[in-house]
Amino acid sequence: MQLYLPIADIPVNIFLILAMGAAVGFVSGMFGIGGGFLMTPLLIFIGIAPAVAVASVASHIAASSFSGAISYWRRRAIDPALALVLLTGGSVGTALGVWTFTQLRALGQLDLMIALSYVALLTTVGGLMFWEGLRAMMRTRAGVLPPRRSHGWIHGLPLKMRFKRSKIYLSVIPIVVVGIVIGFIGAIMGIGGGFILVPIMIYLLRVPTSTVIGTSMVLTLVTMAFATLLHAATNHLVDIVLALILMVGGVTGAQFGARAGQKIRGEQLRLLLGLLVLAVGVRFAIELVIRPDELFTIRETGGAG
């Protein structure tokens, strides 16, 4: 069943888009991430313009994160104070990201920047996550305890605040900076940033895993909803029809993913997520170097005087 997308300006199979939304929603709920790192490339691979994909996927990420966040809120697995500090930086980062997105689009460099950013970010993060998950699994099989974590220089910064739900005492400075970075990346690349945020919170900020995923989803929910509004108001690239179809599939899939994620061990989740992120990054790299079928483009030029 074909459906015409008004902003993307192409017909698509509605069942294919629903299935993509459900699959990415499942991944989102399972790993506690927004899923945009997977959905945006999938849309680009089926022919949707990168700018439209990034702007429209933000709403899908927000919907999937909302569904998952409710599930974690009911289990008291969200730290409200930590989420609020993250959102302080995340809102600023999102606004800066949308502004940069607009400037790159005006210069005609947006599509290339999105592709290069995906290759660099996903291959690096995916490789690191895969290696860390593999090492954790090997330590578990060998019966070796993980190395004891010691507090680094971050825990010596001023402006400390006590986060009761997470049971940590930490400076708000690195938390706000992390929020800015995640919001900025999310607005430009159409990703929630959870696959970056979760490792940072666990290994750098020493936030307990019991509150990391739920708190990450709150940040993803708010920043992506904000990014959707900004993209719609400034760039007019949000395809409402596409976004609604993705939301329906995403909300459904996220519920099943959250249940499945509770049955898998932490190191196995990191290994699987690392493989997934790495695979998408490699796919983007291949797309960049493949020789196109058509070696010419059509560009509208001004009329002769």
C-alpha cells in the first residue's frame, strides 16, 4: 500500500514504514536509547532526503522515549533531579544544533555533514561499546571481578549537588556540558544520543545503572520534542505523515523492547548495541564510497538575461 509523503515528496509503502518504526521502537525500549541512530539511516537508505529524515525522526524518537520513560517512571528508575540538570544543558544544545543545521543547509553542505558525522560517530562509539561488552563477557566467564572504579577529576569540580535517587554527590558542571553535547548532536543528526549518554553517565559520571536508562529517556524525550518544534518552525522539514506513522510503530515496539531488555544481562546488551551501532556506521561508510549509478545531477539555475 503506497502512501505519498508531502514534505519528503516521494511515495512509500506504509507497512514498511510501520515495520521500521516498530523495529526501532523495540531497539529503543530494549537498550534505553532514542533509536534515531538507526531510524535516520534507514529512512535515508530508502530514498528520503537526509534533512527531512533528521527533522521527522525527532518526533519518532520523542514518542518512543515517552512510552519507555513511563515504564521506567512506574518502577521509580528515573532520577528527577539529575534529569532536570541534564535538560538545562540539553535545551541549549538542541537550540544550537538546530541553528547549525539551518546554516549548513543554507550552505548546501548538510547532507554530506550528516553522512560524515554518522560514519565517524557510529564506527567509533560502536567499536568501543562492542569491545567493552566483549571484555565484560570474557571477565564474567573467567570469574574475574571488574576493576574497581575510582573517582576522577570530574568528582573534584565545584557546584556539587546531591542526587538522592541515584545516591551520588556530583558537580552540575559536567552534567550540563553532557546535556549540551547530546542536545547538539541530536538536533543535527536526528538521534536521541542515548547510546552515547548512557556510557558517559555510567563510566564517567558514575551514575548507578538502576537510574541511567530511565533518566536518559527523559532527556531524549524533551530534547527531541524541542528539536521537532524548532525544525518545524525554522526549516519546515518535518513530514507530519511520516512522523505519525513512525510514532505508531515506535510506541508499540518500545513497550515490548523494554520488557525484553529486562531479561538480558548488562554486558550482553552492551555487546549487542555495540554491534548494531558499528554495523550502521559501516553501512554509511560503504554508501559514501560506492560509485553512484548516475554521475550527473540536475540543478535549477537562474534564467538567462
